[in-house]
Amino acid sequence: MKKVLVLFLAMMFCLASLSSAVLAEEAGEVPETATFADEADADAVDTDAVEADVADTVRVDEVTVGSNDAFFYVPVGSDQLSVRTCSLPIFVVMGDEKYTAESVPEVAEKTGLKQLAFDEGAIVVFLNPAGDSWADEDLDGFSQIFTKFSDSSGENYVEGKTENDVYAGSLQRIYVFAEGDAADFAARNFNKQVSCFIDYGMYQLDNDVTPACTVLINPSVDMPETKEYDFDIPMAVVNPVQAEQAEAALVNLVPETGICAVAEGGFDVETVLPLYESLVSTVRRQSGVIVTIPDLEGLGMMEQVVTRPLSVCDITCYEYTSDAFEGAEEGTVPLVFMFHGGGNHAQFFAWASGWIDIAAEENLYLVSVDKYDRLTSAEVVELLDLLEEEHPQIDKSRIYATGFSMGAVKCWNLALKYPELFAGLLPCDAGYMKEGEFTGELEGITIEDDLEMKDVIIPIFYVAGGNSFTHEDVALDEQGNMNNVGVVLERIFAMNGVDDNYFYDAEKNVNWGLEPSETVSVEEPTFHTDLEISSFPSADGTVYTELCFDVQKGHETYPQDGVNGWDFIRQFSRAEDGSIIVD
């Protein structure tokens, strides 16, 4: 259902409060830095001389982006700084007057952006025009901001940036606040796609850096009534020239989602924080499409970040439970492990995969495991034992796992090494890799040596994208050997009684090399692609294996993957004797 948010927030301010690219710098482009113990005291710029509460410390880095100067406001004292990487917003502020290293902390304090930076652990970029006023040529400087950011959790961020002066932040969560002359610039330029070419070393990408949401404050021009972009462009305008014109124009920019706002106020904390909480922070942009970030409170869900000691290391999990979880009877709540992709983050995978909404409806216990590449399958089982001991509500007959890319690899590992513990698995977008591949522990051991095959049925729902940089369905190499998707399916087909002698045959099916009993097409409602779901029954006619192919899908997570997968595996549970029960 479309949702039009035309908000007159001036009446709500008293009610609202906010809770708490990897690219090396060009040679010689080292940011100048000022550190402030108290953002209101812009004279205290000597780092060694500052004696202040670390929790309130910020750093302002002067960075050149294209022909423009920018100041990167870094909340060094935030305990969230650079933690969530691909969940982190990137705030961009564009003003009516040019910013300086001294004025930036004052503006951050006055507008509430200091609070947002500390709460999110995110960078605020204060961008200046190249000339005396904002011109269309400054769009290049805006786009070049994002060559300074990476969303990879594999980077080593120290006080907000890497040794190559790359900052943490997600291109999916670019939020712009533009005032006065800059608001007029944004109105002219942000009703169309904005791109940024980034050289990642091994490959280059033309990235979409169109803001996920833009807030225009005190513009002197009418709002754009049309867009030059295939996807929604959420905007909010504060004090528009004509309120009625602004309302009608903004709705035209968001035909799919209706997410927009008109408000009264100023560029101050009383305006920015409520607007951020109610509108700006609710969206992200994935492959151009505006996607809503799960509203945990509205769904009756709670997020907890829990770190537990395992035999090899401590492991942190982002855990999601419904209001009904604590009071649930013993053995009644299914558990779903979630394993994010390489360089990704546990929170982001929970957001992007659709599982939070499923958990709210089904009262599932989601455990999204962060930076688990240090764990073998045995350590995942160790974690499972701890969870079952902590939470007797867990239904031990209904333990599931899902994963994307590197997380799919973990699912395949569990499927072959501990199938008797799981009622179903949902790997997405990757095949099998050796246990310990990411740590180099099994160097010299072949995939075939590492693969196990138990005489245990394990329900599988696998999703592959056809627009990925690698073959996510089955393919043969130049020597006629199956890729790692085919290698693991050889074992799965045998375990699930589909085919004891499987080998890829394109004449039977181009994606899977085996003729399915049925293939149905399901539309992905967010990205408007079609998922072909193929069923492969066992000898007794029961379908334990479904393989899915989306020809338009790249190497990314879609919310509908979780929805379709749960619709299939929810019917399975694991009996005490290890057999599969089909409901």
C-alpha cells in the first residue's frame, strides 16, 4: 500500500526526540585535521592540549573533493564510530554560506547533526561550493565525496578512517541537508540520477550516489515537478515558497513509495531531529530502488547486540525478537541463524533480507552473526548450544539458517557437516568453499576432500542471481568440471534422494543441469524482477530441494528471498531421531 507522508512537523516538535570504495587518497591529498573537545569551543584545535571527555570528542578533517573543499566531521568519541559500516548513513550538509573548520562544530551542535553523528557513529560531510555560490558544476564535487567512503567491514578503521584516509559509510544511505542557495542547487540537481565513478583497483564501477533522501531548507525556488530518473526521489522541504506547490511536486517524485514531507521550521535541532526520525532515516537506496528500513518499534521487534565467548574467540550477534519472545513457552520459538556477505555487516543483512518482518509475524528468534569468518561449523554449533541454554523458548526441532554470498558458504558448510541439527537452510548467491577458506586453515586441502555427505535429508532453498559478476547457478569450466555450486548440489541431490549420480547437463536445464518437476515464477515486488523457483522431488515424491534463479538479480540481497524461502522451509522440522517431519 502506498504511503504518502506529507508532514507538518512544526506541530510535532515538542513530541519528538531521537533515540539513541575502498579508494586511496591521491598523492599529496592528506586531510588537514582539527580536533575539538567541545564542539562549541572552536578555538581548541591543538590535539595534544585538549583535555576533555573522550565521549564528546570530534575531529574535523579538511578534504578536497573535485574542485570543492569539504570538512568531514568525525565523532571520534562515539562508541558506534565505523562499527556498522554498510548500515552507516553518510550525512552531507550544504549551506547558504561557506563552512570553516571552526564553524562546522557549531553548526553540527545547533542543527542536531552532532547527535545524529554520535548516535549513528557516522561522518557528516560539510561541502562548500567551488565558487562564491552554488552552481551546477558543484555536482561533481558532491559526487566525488563518495570516493572517500567504503562500506566494507573488512577495512581497518582507526578513529573513523583507514590509513588511506577512507571513511566508513554506505552509499545506500546518503542523506542531504541543503539550506538556502544550496537548497536551490539541490532542487535543480537531485531530481535526477547522480553517479560517481570509483576505481576499486581490481575493478571499476559507476556507482549510483543519488541521495536516499534530501531535505531542502528555506529554498527560494519552487520544487521540481518532474524527475529524470526511473526510481523514487524522496525529498522533504522546510518552509517552501508555496506549500501547495511543494506538496504536489514532491508526491510526483515518489510514485512508488509516496515518501515525502513538507514542514515548517528552520535548520535547527527542533526541525532536523524529528524529520530525521520520522522520514529521512526510514529509507535507503539499493540498485536505484528506494527500500524501507525495518521499523522495529512499529513491528513490535527489539534489537539486541550480544557478545559471547566461544572457544576460539568472542563473537557478536545482532539479535531480533518479538514482544512475544520472553513470555513464550519452552520449545515453541524457531531460531534462524543469519550469516552476512563478505565485507558486510550483521545488522545490514537483517535489514536487507526481509527476515525482520517475517520474524515479527511468525515470532522467530533471529540471530545475525557478525564477522563469523573466524568460525568453523563446529563453533557455530557451539554458539547454538549457548543460545539453547540461555533461551529455553527455542524450538530445537526448528533450527534454520540463511546466508548471503560468504554467508551462503557457511550455510553449505552446515548443510554437509551438521545437517541433523537443522530443519532447513537458505543459502543465497554462492556455492561451496572449504571450511576455513577465509582464514587459510585448510590450505592444500581440495574442496572434494573437505566435502562430507551424511545419510541425512536437509531441506534446501537456494537463490541465484543471473546478473552477478560470477556464476551463481551451475556452470562448467574449460576442463568440463562443475563450479562450486554444482559440486555442492551433487552432494545435496544425493542426500535428499533426488539423484545419486548428478552431473550438470545443460540440455536438461540450463541453470541446474537437471530437469525439475515444476518451475513457477514469482514476482519480486520491491525490485520488480521474476524469480523462477524449480522443485526437485526425492524418490518418494517429497520436495526437499528448491533451486531459484532470477535472471535480473545481481550479487545482492532481496527482501523477497527470505519471504519465498521461509514459505518453503517453514513446513519442515527435525525429529529427535534425526528424520525430517513435513507439516
